[in-house]
Amino acid sequence: MTETTNVLRLRQPDAIDDPLTGILRAGARKLLAQAIENEAEAFLAQMRDLKLPDGRDRLVRHGHGPERTIQTGIGPVEVRRVKIRDRGATGEEDRIRFTSALLPKWARRTKSLDALLPILYLRGLSTGDFQEALSALLGKDAPNLSPSAITRLTGEWQAEYERWQARDLSARRYVYVWADGVYLQARMEDQAECILVLIGATPEGKKELVGFQTGVRESTQSWRELLVEIKRRGLSVPPRIAVGDGALGFWKALDELFPGTHHQRCWLHKTANVLNKVPKSVQPGMKADLREIYLAPSRASAEVAIAVFVEKYAARYPKAAECLTKDQRALLAFYDFPAEHWLHLRTSNPIESVFATVRHRTVRTKGSLSSRTARLMVFKLVMAAAKGWRRLMGENQLPKVIAGVRFQDGAEITTMPSHNVA
């Protein structure tokens, strides 16, 4: 007599019983299987004219590959790859292969998860915490998301960084550029490294990362090396205006490599610098007065507001007044450009918002990043943030800026033809 043993899988205490997720995964599995089948059938139909000498089809279905698990945003989904056999191939060189665009041969995660992993890492999640953090979303012991898989990402980031640094810029032009640097204290390093970032606005109004380099500090030499490199790769047309903080190294290097580019000092940095020279009790009122200056509708009204500021604060806080007035010309340069672009030109905020996250990451890790990882982290974070950068408002004005049309207080200067009276 043979005993039959039934093995029942008991529900684990930490398992989450979610019928809706189960239905979604089952539906996703069926849809994916059907899509792969349709893809294989379309490939065979395209190759239907290929025949063997006896008239049979050269390419035929050949079952399925082994089942494997793909990590998706709704958890693991089991799939099988369709196999197609080439019966007329005489060798590996002339063999026709079918590769699924939906399910690449070595895929283990969806592209959305591949994008999620570096974002979570860059946002402060350590590699050892990935399994626990993602198990609630993707299921317990989510496969293909181990710490070693995260570590391999840095190798991919390095290759991507090297390809990006070698790209050709001869066909590119940037109307405006924003420049800034961030200091990161890497582990086992005596001093913090300065990562220099340059963002540009294309003639279509799109913002993109132009230059990225690690330097000892925001010195003229460090900025010169970055600007020389982008010129070497083909960027020959100087931008119309550059936006940055008061780092003298950048402006000196800019005048050497791209003479004629206008200077626009960042009001975000300038406001912070001015407020640092007065007591905290004075800062709220002074901040409101500074806002009145850079939000003035015209250069003349902004100059009047600066004069009022000096009259109000110079006697008691001379350093604050001097900090503002010494860069007055560069602070008001945006008035010579279209009013639709003032919001973008007054500040280097596109870079500052990225650096805020980078600084948060280094605080969370208590400076535990290596020099190489810190550089790659900032690069990936900037590239990820670039997808959300909003386009310039009033992009229809950019062709006029490129053509050299003059603007005064944000409005185009039009010259009326002179009529000679006989």
C-alpha cells in the first residue's frame, strides 16, 4: 500500500494577503505571454518568404525557453521566451535569430525598476536596506534586487559617464548656461572635492547637462579645464548669458574661453550672502526688500529699489549694502533679455535643486561615499533630474536672442524707419 502525502504551503506570518495584487500579476502574466506570442508570429510572417530547397519554411516555432521571473512594479511575473529555429542555417554566422523587444534574453527587471534602483540609492537608501525596503512593494525576498546587483550599477554608471564625457558637441548650441559647484566630503579624503556642473538651454528651450567635472575647488583653473574640454569637443558658439554665483573663478575662465558672454549673478546666492551679514532679526524685512528689487518690472525701478535699500540699511549694516551694490550690473543683466525668460535667468536654481538632494545623500551616509562613487552619484542624479527640468517659457523668443535682437526691460527694441520730408 502506497501512502500519498499532500504538502500544503502554509501562509507565512509576515506574508501580505492581497488578492488584488494577485489578480494584477496573473493578468500581467497573461498579457505579457500573449504579447510575446504576437511578436513571434509577426516575426515569422515577415520571414515567410524564406524557404528551404524542398519548399518548407526555413524559420519555425521551436517551443519555449525555461520559465524565468521578471521583477516588475507589481512584483515578480513568471514568463517564458518564445524560441524560433532556423532550419536552413549552415553555421552560426548566417543563423537568423529572433530576439524579443519586450523580453530581452538576459532581462531580469523592467526598465522602470532599473531607473528606480539608482534613484533610491541616490536618495539615501543603502545597498543593505534594498531587500527589506522593496519587499513590501515587490514581494518578500524580491529576486534580482540583491545588494550585489546594486553594486554592479556603479560599473554601469562609470561606463555611461565615460560615454557621455566623450560625446560630440559640434552640432550643439546653448543660448543660456547655468554654472555652479557642490562640495562633497568623501571618505578617506582630507578635503572635500568640488563638482562643477554646467547646464545649458538649447535653441528649442530645453535644458540639458552640458559639462560635469570634479575639481579641487571652484578655482579659475578648474573651470577653465571644464570649458576647454567642452570647446575641444566642438562647442564653439558662446552662450548669450551665463548665470552663476559669485565664484570669481568661473567668471574669469568664462571671459577667457567665451568672451562676450553676459554675466548674470544668481539672486538666490546673492540674497543669502547679503542676509548673512545682518542679524537674524533683520533678515525677514531685508529679504522682502531684496525681493522687491529683482521682481521690479524695469531696470530703472530696480535701480531705484537698490538706492532705497542702501539708504535704509547702509548706515547700520554697511557690509550688506556693499555686498549688494558691488555686483549691481551683473545682478540686473537679465533686463536685457526677454521678460518671459527672467524667471529662469535670475537664479541658478536648476542646479541648486539637484545639489540639495546630493547634500542630503551625503548627510545620510555621513560622508561615507568614495570619491569615485560621489562623482558618479552626482552625475546620475543630475541626469535623472534632467528628465523633469521644465522648458523655458517664451521659447519663441529664443530665435530673436540668437539673432542678436536687442531687448530693453524685457521688450524687443524696434527701430522705426526714418522718413525724410522733402
